Amino acid sequence: EQIVYPKAALNKNNEWKYVVNVGEEFVQGVRVETCGHFDKCSLSDSFPAGYTAMCEQKYVFRKVLSVADKGKPIVEEFRLPSCCSCVVKGPSEG
């Protein structure tokens, strides 16, 4: 887990946009958590046969001030990493 100050990010329309973060004058910190790996979860060996548990990155949309076309400031929603989750899949889910 960490606080990041993005300079650019993907918005909800999957477009790269600049995020307003100007020195110490105007900063937008966002708490993010990213998966350290995408392998099996630490307790996956204790699941019944045929079941697997894998790490999966989860995302959340957060509103931040960004720069629209022609340099106009606008509040938009951006997709940012929120947590790492252990996802269990059964034999039929492959």
C-alpha cells in the first residue's frame, strides 16, 4: 500500500489524460495497493483438489482533477489499483 501522485492515468473511457499535480501548490494523492505477484495465493495449497486460488488485481474509480482538451481543468473518474485479492476457482471454472 502506498500513496501515489499520478501525472497521467486512464479515465473511465480508457483514455490517457493528464492529472493535475503541480509541485506543492496542488497535489492529489491517491492510496493504491498493487499485487506483488500474480501467482498462487499463499494459502492455495490448503484448498481441496481441483480448486486454485490466484492473486488478482482489483481496481476502483476515483474522481480527480485532470486536464481536458484545450487545457481546461475537469473532474473525471480514473481507474486506479485498489487492492490485491485472492480469487478461488473451482474445477469447472478453469
